[in-house]
Amino acid sequence: MNRRGNCFRTALLFALIEQARNRLALLIVLLFVPLWTTLAFEVVARIPLRFHVRSAGRWLVMDANILTQVTGALQALSLVVAFMMFIATARSAPFDRRLVQAGYPPSSLMAAKCVALVLVAAVVALYATAWTHLLWHPEQPVVFAAGMFAGALVYGGFGIVLAAVLRSELAGMFLAIMTSSTDLLLQNPMINPDADSPIIRYLPAHGAVQTSVAAGSLHTVPWSSLLLGAGWALGMAAVGMTTFVVRTRAQRTRGTETLYKKTDSSVVPASPTP
């Protein structure tokens, strides 16, 4: 295996170890996701609500508890994955910058973060789908999991972006919570009777919500919603990786300039004493 391959494998190993060390996030995934999906299904009133699936051009009638469970599960996954990627990226940033200054390829670090995000999002999406399947059976469980996966990817990329531009963990988490809450609560027709507003389609998790709800009741695959979710995920990841490269390049440039200054000062002959 060439040098870049070895660097990528090492960076991916450390990225996964960093995720595994985040015990609070793992505890939230293990306990909060099943607690929220179960409470939403059992406690919320089972009144019929109309939901507009744009990709199919149809109106669905679903129980409020199922719609709330779907949007709530997406919000839980969004928060958890955003939290995991934000903490991992923020805490490893100084070490990553030192690695790049020492000649470590930034592309290997970026690829490792992207692969770690995909693996984390896939695991939590399958976990949430399995818990949902215990309470009710979506018509297309694989597509339902893909919707959950898309929502987790979008906000995982958002967590990387926040870690690249913010220095305060509190500010990052506050922005992640407010953004995902605004995004997903506005798409729940039980909370927002105008959830089919044309403006809603521009929200980051719109594709994920449309995919998950359509998979719950329809037999057709909502390809346009899946592509929309993938587009948002790729966009967020691209912004986060670009910001990471710009910051590490700036740090590398400053480090190189500092090295040159030290080198120059070391060769300047001392002034002759009068």
C-alpha cells in the first residue's frame, strides 16, 4: 500500500477511536433514540394528519404519532451525529494542524473524516430504523433507513462545518440544536399546519423527512427526495472540508513563516562590538 493509503488508514483508525471515546454520545444513541421513538409512538395522539409528499405529488393521511415519531427520530439522529462530528473535529483540530504542518497529506485526513461520518450515520440510521420497526412496519424499511441516513449525514456535515468555524463547544452545540429543531419542527404538520409551504422545501432535512414519510406508506421510491438529501449532505461535507483545508493551510503558512524567521535570525551575524 502506498503512502497515501497508509496515511488514510491511520487517520481513519484514529477518527473511529475518537468517536468511540465519546461515551456521552454513545449513551445518548443507545438510550435517547429508543426512548424518544417509543414515547412519540405511544403518547402522541393518533389523530389523522395530511402530509404532502412532493416527490410523488400525493397527499398522505398518517397518524400524528407516526409523523411525530419520524420527525423526532430524525431530530435525535441529527443532534447526536452533529454532536459527535463537532466534538471529534474540534478536539482533533490542533493535532490535525500539526500533522499537516509536518507533511501529512490533508486529503487523507479529509477522506478519513468523511468515511467516519458515513459509518457513524449508517450505524445510527440502522439502529433507529430497527427501533421504529418494533413499533410499526414501514412499507419500505430500506428506503426508510436511507431517509434516516440522509438526515444524519446532513447534520454530521453541519457539525464539521461548525467545528471548523467556531472555537466554543457551547456555541456549536447551541447552533446545532436550534438549526435542527427549526428545520424538523417546521416540517411536522402536527406542530405546523402549513408544513406544505413552498419555503419548507429549502430546509436541510426536507429530503430526509420526505423520504422517510414516503417510505412509511408508499411503495414507490422517492428518488428526488433521496437525491435532495444526498445533495445537502455532500454540500455540507464539501463546506466543512473546504474550511478545514483553508484553516490548516493558513496554519501551515504561518508555521513555515515562523520557521523561516527563526532560520534567518540564526544566521544573522552578531554585530561587532565597538
